[in-house]
Amino acid sequence: MALIRLDHVTKYYRNRLALSDVSLAFEPSEWVFITGPSGAGKSTLLRLVSLAERPTRGRVEAEPGMRRAIGMLGQEFRLLADRNVYENIAIACRIAGVWEREEIRQRVTPLLDEMGLRSMEGLFPGELSAGEKQRVALARALVRHPRILIADEPTGNLDPPAAAQIFSLMRQYRDRETLVLVATHVEDWTQRHPGRVIRLEQGVVHSDAPGPEPSGASRPDGTPRPDAAGGI
Ligand code: ADP
């Protein structure tokens, strides 16, 4: 069962065509790259999947309530400058209606550990490096246990080591049934973290290459699968 499905979706901004007749389905646990040059429609596709915008034509189908089960990560960190690390993450719980102090702590603390932020929980965004800020933003996106994580150029403002760390952390999280959609124009990441790669060009799906099967997987006849990650 697809988690979210786009059915012949076309999106115009005024008279500017951003996406043209796009049909795609996404499953739980998928790791999906959206690639393509600037202006190809990557951000538009993510805004439609996140249910933040509606298509001009066609349908975006998701279960009721899915909107609240989506975590977002962008190029900008968008942290609250006057709240510390812990509060920046906890606030996402409150927005989701979780107010009980102990429950918030039980959600935030493991993420602080996972993101390597435990010793920084009392610091303010101005005291953090770009990579640390993005790890706070990732924790904030994950604290509601999203079914879909949407990341639009999440490493655009990071140096290579910090970028690699963010990708590893997102990759780890995918192992928990979460669909992860990452838009990037940096093709290198698709090699380093193989997955399904959807390439957009001028608003159309130019290619959609499935990711490799989990290790050890084989075809029904027992022969090993070729690595499908290379795409076309
Ligand atoms: P990408 O993320 O691949 O760079 P976008 O989805 O941002 O591409 O943009 C696709 C096309 O839609 C571009 O031609 C862009 O100028 C246009 N577009 C995107 N957002 C808007 C908007 N809010 N208003 C007008 N045009 C937009």
C-alpha cells in the first residue's frame, strides 16, 4: 500500500508550468532521491507531497491525517534564536499537542543522544555550528515520529563533513518504516547512499530508477539481483 501517491499531477504557478503530468507512488521505508537541475520542479514536488500545496490538475492521495505525520528539513535551519537546543526540539511536540513535560522529555532525550547533541542541550542556536544547527533541525523534524521525512537540499549550507553526518543520520532513521524523500542537485549523494532516484527535468519525470534490494535479497529464481542503483 502506497503511503502517498501522485496521480497525473500538473502544477502551474500563474502561467508557469512547474510540474507536468507526474504520477508517482511512495512506500513506507523507501529512501528516495529527487534530483535534477535547478528549476526542474524538485521543491514543487516536495511541497505537493508534504500537502502544503494543491495540484492544479490531478490528485495527491494520502491517508487522512497524514499532514501531521510529515517531518520537514530544509536548507535553512529555522531555529528559534531565543530558545535553547532542547526547547527548539520540544516545541515541535507542543505544536503536535504533546504538553506533558515527562512525555516531551522521553521523546527529546533519545534524539539528543542520537544526533550527538546531548552536551549542547542548553546552548542557543547562535552558539552552534551550521552542522549542529541542522542536527537540531533534524531532531525537531523527527520528534513527532513522522511517517514521511521530507528534506529539501538539506546540506545546502553545510561543509562536506557536516553534510555527510546529516545524510548518515537520515539514513539511520529510514530503518524505521519512515519514507525519506531527499531533494538534491548534488549527484554524489545518490552514489554514497544508494536508493531510488527520481530525476526531474523541466517538470517531467525523466527517469525513476529503483534502489538496490536489501543485502542478501535474490530474485524468485534464486539468482542475485543486479544492482539497480545506477539508473539510466
Ligand atoms: P527546483 O526545486 O528543482 O529548483 P522548483 O520546484 O523550485 O524547482 O521550481 C520549478 C519551476 O516552478 C521553476 O520554473 C520556478 O521558477 C517555478 N516556481 C516554483 N515556485 C514558484 C512560485 N512560488 N511562484 C512562481 N513560480 C514558481
